[in-house]
Amino acid sequence: MAFYCVYYITYMTTATIEIKNSIALDLLQSKPAIAGQKLSEKFAGSLSKENVSKMQKELSDMRNEWERVLLLKS
């Protein structure tokens, strides 16, 4: 299912966009975030604590590996 939207861009240029799923359409139609709203407030609770822990561990492992590689090169 494809949706077609026409948006008017500055200088009166018209752009036609083919949107291939409803999620993309929802993103285009959504209202912008409140000005000054922190990302931590906007996305609070969107990830489970288990996923956050896994991501933090993976990030830590990547940083450690990066530091190890840099030490080997010096």
C-alpha cells in the first residue's frame, strides 16, 4: 500500500513523495515536539530496563575494545 503526499517547499517548489508504509505517514503528519523539551523527557519509558542494561553493557564493551585497539597502535 502506498500513500502519496504533496508538500510545498520554500520557493514554491512542489515535491511528491511516495510513502510505502503507514508509519512513515504518521511521522510526517505528527506534530513537532514541544520546543525545549528534553529528549530524556520525550522518550522516557520507551525502552525496557532490560534492554537499557543490555545496550549499556554493549556500549561499555565497545568502548573498552576501542581503547584496547588504540593502546595496541601506540
